[in-house]
Amino acid sequence: MATVTTTITMSSNDALSDSLSLAVSDVLVTTDPAEMSRVSVLHSGATELAAASTGAHYVYIKNISSTNSKPVDIRIAAGTAYGQIATGEFAWIPCKVNLGVEVIAIDETVVVEYAIFKKA
């Protein structure tokens, strides 16, 4: 067993009618091994990050491409897009059992880093 501590902080003085200040943390229990890598994501076909057989897991994805500003679609393994991250943006997604995750670039190849943490 391993643990991963996650924290998200959001703040703004002008996004809402009142000031926004939110900070949430959690310690997640995961199993070994965790996986982390960087991949070039093509626009001609999807790149699978986590197979549907991975089981319940957390996935971190960040668009780190520095050569362009094209976004990356985040999709379930069946090909339905449910998110998109532009250059510099990231996503942290808790995924249920039998839900694979894949990414596909829009218009040109981009680089993403990702990590898969299996839920205990």
C-alpha cells in the first residue's frame, strides 16, 4: 500500500460576486505499482493511458507541450470525450472500475505527462 496526498486550491477576487478561497486536501490509499510517464499524443489516433482492465484508479494528466498551444481531449476508452486540457493545464480524475482513459491531440502532436495510481 502507498498513499498519495492531493490538494487543490482555488482563489479569485473577481470571478464571482464574492471573493473565492477554497482549499481541499485528501490522503488517498493506492496500491503498487504507480505509473508515471511522458508521451507524444497524436491527432491521428488515440493514445491509451489506462486500459479498461486497470480497475478503479486515479489519473493525473498535464499538457506539457511547449511547441504549440493545441488542446488534448480526454476520453473514455470507448472514445467519448469528457474533458479537454490546453497547454499548461492539468486534470486529476478519479476513475471507476472498467473505465479506461485515452487522450487524443487536436490538429497536431502534443506532449503530455501522466500518472496512474490504482485505488486500494
